[in-house]
Amino acid sequence: MYTQPYPDGGQGPTQKQNVPVANSLLVADCGAVFTKVSLFGLVEGQYRLMARGEAPTTLGSSQEDITIGVIQAINVIEFITGRRFVEDNRIIFPEQDDGNGVDAFIATMSAGGPLRVVVLGAVSSAFEGLASQAFSGLYAEMRSLAAPSHQATAVPSPVSVGAYTPSAGSAWTQERTSMEWERQLGEMRAFQPQAALIIGMADGQAGPTPLQEACHLLVNAAKEWNERRSSNGLENGTPKTFSVLYAGAPQYVEAVRQMLQGVAEVIRVDPLLSQAQLSMISMAVGTLHDRTVLQRLPGYDRLRSWSSASPLATATSLSSLVRFLAQHYAMNVTAVDVGGTTTTVMLAGEQGEFIPMVNSTVGVGQSIGEVLQRAGLQRITRWLPFSVTEEEIRQYVLNRMMHPQVLPASAREVQLSQAFAREAIALVLEAAKKQYAEWPESDLVLATGGVLSHAPRFGQVALMLLDALQPRGVTSLVLDRTMLISQLGAVATVAPITAVQVNENDAVSHRLGTCVIPFGDVQPGQLAVRVGVEYSNGRQLSVDVMAGSIEVIPLQTNEQALLTLFPAPTVDVGLGPGERARAAEEIDGGLIGLIIDARGRPLALPSDETERHARLMQWAQALGA
Amino acid sequence: MRRERWPDGYGVKAVPLVYPGQEVLPDQPVLRFPATKQTDTGSGEVVPAGLRGRVVEISPRGGVVIESPAALVQGVIGAGKQIAGILTLWREKAGKQQKIPAGAILVVPDQINFALLHRAMSSGVSGIVAGSISLRDLEGFLRVDLIQLLNCADVDLVQAHLPPLTLLFTEGLGAIAMSRQVTELLEHYQGSIALLCGATSVRHRIFPELVISLPAEETQQNWQSVQPEAVLVPGALVQIYEGEHRGTVGTIDYVFTYQQVFASGIHARAVRVALEDGTWLTVPIIYVKRLL
């Protein structure tokens, strides 16, 4: 596990001392689908969320300016508050005596898509893993292409059995090498990277050749692109150039620069050898994303001119807040953000552990097709309590891809969108668990993003989180109904008091409830756990929860209770099989109550369709979903 | 507006036949591609401008960028390379088969089907602008997985492998006719040469479009360009593009201050739309797009 530094190199939001005095702030989050703007102001000496507005992000071909969407969202706030914040398409600064205008404006952005980075050179599987860890908390999409000479010398040729396949274990003849060159050029053509990371210490059998081949590949790809550049004004006029991070053998950096002259701008970073270099590479890639993606968005300069600080990537802002919460409350916090193009799962531990997983190609809007492609039809339909044809699913996916801003029109569409959200989260989590052997259980799960925040019922949110994350033991679920948490990290960089007060008062205020998730070997229908609840008013309750079911025990918001768990001998509630657990402190209630999820881990759904539908409906009913 | 005249998918450099600053007419050749096995005409293929206007730039690959006062119809989904052709309205009459002119851009105001697409292609039609099409018919005709097509990174490469018929659907997938306003616009310019590009990419935010240069007589005196208005205010003519009333056109009658609850349980900002038949509909504000 590694810890990424804060983007400004500081210690996080709480340490920042530069606090401008602002009575009012407008905070915009420009997502891939929607732009959300919030107005914060002082109410009786405390910063509070006063209003929020939402409008589609304007990066479509008919409205190529991100500030149009921001202004439209601000217009909604003007409509609600009766105050004026925009005049002649400019924000009015500072706040006037009549209440019009604001003192500060801050923006976060996840629009614009990921930075596509190709990892080249002597790419072994270990280094590929390190590189993907370095990119995991950023809006970056990574592909790796190991140099043919590195593959030829690093991969031992196993004895070939059966039919001859040139790619598997055969000798590296000239023909195979040229086929590999063609394949890699094809991969570059299909992936269209904007940046490259070149790695390799030149101490292997192939010497510096992998570095040389990495340069050749970039030169050839640039040449090909310049010859046949895509139409529609995508990259009209200027020749193709890459941004290259060179993390290879230091003695060859000048040679690499010379080879890539006119094709790439080479930025030297420390050679990638171990986890120690990941933070630096993360920061360098983050800077490249700002420069190559965010700063090139139409309207960026205008947006930037409204604020004293540069717009921050939403994932960076979210990570600041999640780490702050983990340290402040001394607990493990998982944040889940499901957006139109990006799904983020971040885990921050009380000891400073941090696992960020941002997948910029998986979402429930434009990227919903990717979820279907990766998860497959069956994994999507297993969450639906009704039969559905492949054509209906595909039609739904295409409509979402083309109109990502559209809200579900029927209860059936709500369930379809939530099925995709479950699989988007699950895909990101699966990738995270492959990369990080240790994945601590969470004490708190924070949920945000349109499909979660706008879900019609709180029970639906709880089910999505429990199904997709499959937590164990005891955890609390919190919903960011106002979609503010991902903006608060950015707010904290200029106004930490505002961030803390709004966080306490408004943003993380939809506490869904505490969840107890027993797990172990027990047959459905048998007792999994007996739950003893002692309410703060002295009332006592004992509930038997059977394996395969979900129960909700009444425990409303602002209510507390002491909890005692008596698991069956083979069932674990976090202290070992059969070990009784009694909470040292009272647990808090929530909008749903105390949830006991005894469906088992891993969660197994009935294979029979009718039975599965019945079970899904039963679980939904238990949670009021 | 400015558009680069470049029929996608050739993968070679073209020879421009015009120079920056030159005025061009829609049927005037502006590019020549060298002869290939595919074109096999001996002297190569000549590409007409498709637009009436002024050449402002020659792009590095040899494409000709033309500035032209024009009307633009943006589609929801499409496919195929950029082509120029004569706008021809398709009117199917009972018992009478309309002759389909070769090289034309056929306008089909309603839903189109697989059979008509094939008939059009075999008649030598260059492009089709239609209201909508079913998913099955479109995938069957293109012989591709549409989800993969829309997600593909290399737009040029994909277009090169599609059937030689450029498509644009104003309403997208389903069985919806194009709005009366769009049909009237296309009727008005019937017989004009237009430029049609079907390329659609969700990844690159590219949508299909039909560009029709305005005739000289329409742009001579006191002509001012009209940009589409996006703000949804009472009195705005809008089309509902999602939900059970998809395709319906009406006028915004009221913009709700508070969020409304809809059948799906979703809370959303809403507008009340007065329909042409005198009834009203309350729909999420996000379901409507402004026509006028």
C-alpha cells in the first residue's frame, strides 16, 4: 500500500494556512455529464450550503464551452435565491451590499476524459503493476507495450505443445519481431495515447535497446498519425506530439531526447525501480493531465480566470477529503463515486494508508457500454428482479451513451441504471484487489455520484453499496445526497473552515445507517446471528436474523443504541467465528435504520431466475428499496 | 461555419485543387485523390466542395477548409464518411415506387428500415438523412456492434470499414419521425447540394451532421447568422427527446421552481409543455431540447 502526496506537496487540507475571508463562495464541479454548482454562505456565523444548481456539462459539439454549463447551473441558483451572480456572462465579484455577487469561486473537474498513457521500454509485469499503481488515483488510462527486445530476452520460451502459434513461446525470429512491431503500431493507433512513460534500466540482456525501441515506436506512431490525421477537426493542423515521462536509465536521457526531437517533449523523472518513485510519477502524470486534458477544454481559460486557484481534478479533491476524514475520525473510510464516464473507489485508513482506484472508462453515462462489455450481460441482468432481453439492455445502453444526461423515465430504467452501477463499482473493486493484496474493511462508506445521490429511495443506495462492495463486519453507510463531498477537498485548499463546517452541517448528512454483515459457513434459513439492541431510552430488543436474509432494525437518525451480536458458531462478525461482539460505544441510527445483511459473503444469487427475482424483491422490500 | 472537406478513410494525402481565399461552389471539385485499386478510375477521384463559400485553409493532409453561411442539422447517431450530394426528399406513395437518384442524399422524414437502406445503397445513393431506425436494422446493415462503434478510439479506421452509404438519424434509435421543423427545413432546401458526415463517436464527442450552404439570394442583404438558443424559458418551442412522449413538440408554458417527482421516483427540475393539441405535459427539464 502506498500513499500519494497531496497535489500541492503539502500535508492536506487541514494544514493549509492561507485562508481568504469569504462570506460567500460558488463551487462548481464540472462532471462528464452534469455541472453542479453550490453556493456556500455564512448563516449565524457558520458556513452552510445555501443552494445548488445543476445543468448539463457543455462540451458537446453544439456548445463547445465548459463555462456555458457553469453559468446555466448558476442561473438555477439565481432562480432559487433571487440573487444575481452573473452579469454579461461573467461572475460578479465580490459580494455586493444587496446580496448579489460572491466573494470566491472554486472549480473541480472530471470532464474531458482520461489522459491516455502508454508505458514503453523494458516493461516487466512487476513494473507494469507499479505503473498502474502510480496511475490508479488519477484520470488516466494506461496501456503497456513491452519493447520486442525486452520480451525476447526477458520471457523464457516455454516448450511449445500442440499447434504452432507465433505469439506463444516461439523463438524471436525476424518475422516475429516485425509482426510484433506491426501489432504495437496497431495498438498505438487504436489507443491514441497522449503521453508515454518510458521505463527500463538498461541492465538486462537487451541493454539499452528497449529504450531505443520505445523511441522508435513513438516516432513511427507520430509519423503515421501525421499522415492520416482524423477528420472533424480533432487535431486539425498541428503535428502530433507526445508528452514523455522518462523514468529509465539516467545515462540515456539525452539520447532519448535526441531521438524524440520534434515528436515529444521529454520530462525526466527518477528511474522507476520501486514503490518509492510512485508518488513522483503520480504527480507528474497529474500535471500532464492538467496540461494535456483540462487546460485544453474549451472555456478552461475563462473558468480559470474566475478563481484564484486552478481548477482541481475532482478525484484529487475527493482523495483529499477522504484522507482528511480517515485521519480526523481515526477510521477506515471508503468513498464510492459513480459518474457518467468515471467510477472511483478510494480507501483511506486511519494510519495514512491510501488506495485510490479511478477508472475513467467505466461509468453509467457515456462509458456504460464499457461496463456491459467488461462485465457481460449476465452479470448485469442478475441484479434485475424481472426478465429482460439482450436487445432491451443494448438499446438502454446506447440511449445512455448518446443521452447520458437523461434521468431514468420509469422504475424499470431506475433498476437498469442501478444494476450497471453495481457492476461499475464491482469492476473497479476487482481491479483494486488484484493490485493491492491487502484491502482493509471499512468503518464508513461514503457514496456519491448521480446514480447513487439521485436514487429515489435510500434503501436502493444501501443495496447497491452492499451488493457491489460486499463489506464484512460492521460499517456505516453515508450518502452525499447533495453531491458535495468531491468538491470539499478543493474548497479546503482555499477555505478550510468553510469545508469543515459545510461537511459537518450539510454534505455528509444523509446517514443511511449502521450495517452488520456477518459471514461464514451457514445454510440459508438457519440462524446466522442474534442481535441484541439496547436503545438509549432503556428499551431492549432481540432479533434473530437467518442466513440468506436482510433485516432492518428500527434505529432512526439521532437515535443511539448499544449492540450485542451473538453469531452462530460458524459465523464471523469481525472477531472470529462464533465470537460474541458487544459494541464499546453506542452506534448511531440513520435514515434506514440498523441493517443486518446476513446474505453471506461472497454474495451468491440463486441460479434459478424465478427464485432470484423473488429473492431480489424480498431484499429490496426489507430495505424499503 | 467552417468545415474541412475531407472524405474520411482514404489514408492518403490529397491534392487540393483550390487555394486559400478562393470562392468555391458546391459542385466545384476541390480535391483530387491519387488513383488506387479501390477507385480504379485511372486519374484518381475528384471530390466536390459540397459547400458554397471561401477556402480559408489547406490542412496538412491536404483537406480544404471552407467557410460558408450554412444551415446545420445535427443528428443523434450516424455512420459513414463525409459525402456531398443533392438533397432529395423521399415520398413513398402507395403502389408507386419512387426512383432513387444515384449520388443523392435521400431525406426520409420517418423511421427507415433495413430494406430501404439496401435499396438505396444498390441504387447508388450517397447518403440518407432519416428520422430514426431500429437498433436491429442499423446493426444488421452496418454489420457492426453499435456500442463498439460509438466507443472506438480511431474514428477514421472504423468509418473505412462501413458500407458505402453515409447515414444520419435526427432522432436516433427507435420509431420516431423527424420534427416538422427539420422536415420543413430540408424540404425548403430540396435540390441543393449538401455536405453529410455520419461519423459518430461518444468518446470524441463527434455527432453526425448535415451542412447546407445557404443560397446566395438568402445571404445577400442584411443577413445575420442565427445561433441555436439553448435557454429553456416560457414560450420556447421544444421537443421532448426521452421518455414515453419522445418526439413530441410543444411550447414551454411554465418552469417549476421546485423539483417535481416523476413516475420513476426521481426528483428533477421540470417544465410544463403545452402541446399543439391543447393538452399539457410535465416533464423533467432535462428531457427537452429547444427548437426555436
